[in-house]
Amino acid sequence: MKITRIGSLGLAVLMAAWGTYGQQAAPAPLTNPSKMGCNNQVRSTYLLGPDDELTISAPELDVQPGKTMRVDGEGDVQVPLVGRVHIAGLTVQQSEQEINKRLTTYIRDPQVAIDVKELRSQPASVLGAVNTPGIHQVQGHKTLLEMISMAGGIRADAGYSIRITRQMEWGCIPLANATVDASGQFSVAQVSLQSIMEAKTPADNIQILPHDTITVPKAELVYVTGEVKKSGGFILGEHESMSVLQAVSLAEGLGQTADKKHAKILRLNPGSDQRVEIAVNLQGIYEGKSGDVPMQGYDILFVPGNASKKVALRVIEAAIQTGTGVAIYRHP
């Protein structure tokens, strides 16, 4: 697992512009915006809520520089001169305008700036091959791996890549492969699960923002059963192919009574639920007389014993289709 160095990425500061209601927030830098096809400004649509941590500053207010305050459970924040101001459900800009409006009783042309220091209560979705998929709250600064951990971790049949989708109001996802979808409303990127869990690319363990969607696709598998030492399903890595010999190796080799000449691959026929049988001569492959046979996702390699009957193929296929008695293995 990638626990060694999780980079703590600071949340881009959400600063609203001075002036009248409706002006755009100040720009925040993005990673390689031209490469990713994103514009280089972030317009905050984050709605403030209870327990969000802020700093509120203005030249006229007697507030210690850098002092933080939290939005209370009722959605209010305490502001000098005017007291409690309800800002839950408002954006940063709207909150500034509301406080400025209150301060006009005491100050001429107040110019309040709100700086969001920590997000506390906004949802992000974690879907797919995780143990507890659903909506989880982004409380504070949460990284990709932390959100997956909150979703109960990945399942045994999870694939080797993670897809992240982010609303463009939050800017582009800070990954080199990020793109903008056809609608122009979402930034989309993929991360290698294995790389971040093994700490190969710590920078890919990005901070997750409110309303992000994290999808862990189910992996494609190949199944090996019959006269092998370890029957089960073996996960294909991202863009990875697997040959019959590799599959047998992952199954820890053949059993002593294996019929090497009459193995079969059961392959789904495109467009139907039926499988076709492909003869595999393992003896010929081992002796170099036949070429190794490539396998596809969801292929079943059946290695019969010397006394096996053809009906056993149907029993194996039915067992795998119903998901009973099938162990799933994730190879390096």
C-alpha cells in the first residue's frame, strides 16, 4: 500500500474579488492548463457549511491576521461589529457580499475577503469495485487513497486504474493525463492504482475536492481451473495481455494427472452468452512445437485430467457464471 509518502497538497485558496456581487473569483494556477485543454481560472461554486474553517479579513476590522474561525453548527460565523452572520449554503463571494452588506451600517465601502482554509462537509462519490461504494464526506484535506480507504478499500476484483471526474468549476484535475469531456463541464483523469499504492508516483495521490467522482472499475479476469495446483480467477493488469503459459504459471503449474494435450479455452462469443471452445495443446506448447495461445478477458482455461468427461466443462462454466467457489488473485 502507498502509505509511505502521501503528499499533503494544499487546497487552492478560494479568494473572491472585491466589489459588487457577481464578480468572478481571483484566478488560481492549474497544472499544465494548455496541455489539458482547461482554462486557467477557477470559479468557486463551493457552498460553505458547518465546520468549514475560514479567515475573514478587511482593513477596517479588528481581526488578528491569520486567525481562523469555524462556521458553527447552525451555519453562522461570528464577525466583529455585526455579530453572527448566517453563511451556510452561500458561496465565498456571496458570503463576502452578505458581510459587506451588514458592515455598511458601520463602515463606508467595506471590503471583506474570505479565505477558505479547510473544507469540512462536502460530498464525493466513490463507486465501483470498493467495499462500501457511495457518497462519502470530504472533511478537511482528503487524498485519493484516503477517500478509497473511507470507502472500505478496494475489492479483490478491482482493476488497476482509477478514474476521477471533477466539475470544471473546481478547475482541472492536476494530473498530466487530465482531459476535458465533450460537454466541457468535467475534467477527467486516470491514475494507476498499483503505482500510488506502491509509492511509485506519490504526486498522483491528489487531493479530492467536493463533488469529485472516484470510480474503481472492476477488472477483467481470466480463469484457470481443472488439473492445476491453484484454480481461480487472475486479474489482468491495465493494458496487459496474458498467454496460456502465463495463466498456468499463475495457477502454480499443472497437476500430476493433467491431460496436457486436451486443454480448452472457453471464450464468450461476442453478442451472446454462449461460449466457444478453443483447443489448446499444452504438451505442444511446452515442447516448443506449438505457439503460446493469447487469452482474453473472462476466458476460462480448463485443463482436464486423463479421465475427465466433456460434461465437466459445462459444470465449470456454470460455476464461474454464478460466481460460486471462484477465488480471485491479484498478481504482481
